[in-house]
Amino acid sequence: ARHHFMIELNGKEYELRYTLGALAKFEKRSKVNVFGLSDPSKLSAEACAWLIFVGMEGAAKANDETLDITINDVMDGMDLSHVQVAFEELGAGEKKA
């Protein structure tokens, strides 16, 4: 099992994990095909927030935990540096595939 990227929100670290379920939820919300994504410039700010959120949710589910934050927490507490981390996690998964 590979190491997953962590992302920080309000002083707490969260793991990111892009399961197919997480990616499907992102696609439904953003209407963007995730496999065509090479960088964040193709995404709206809201879509970026969803990308981060579903990754956090995917990790929580995989670890049998309950995610204690909402999409609004992500929108209010994260910036472009967080988006970059999400893309690194996404890219790491893609390279293994």
C-alpha cells in the first residue's frame, strides 16, 4: 500500500484517497471527467473544493472513519496550495495504475 498525501484543515491533518467512488462523486458534482484532468486550470474553484472534499471522504471511508467536516469547511478553510496537494495525490494514484 502506498503512502497517501495528507492535507491540513484548521490544524488537523486529513488523508486524501481517490477511490473510484470518490472520483465518481466528484464527476457528478463538477461535470468534469477526472481522467482528462492534468492540472487545476481546467477546474472552477468550486470543483477544486469538491476534488479535495471527495478525497478526504474517500480516505475516511477507507479507514472506517466518519469525516467531521463539510464541503463548506473546505471552501472556507482551503486555498490553492491545498488544491496542489490534491492533484499530487491524484497524480500519484494515476502513475501506479
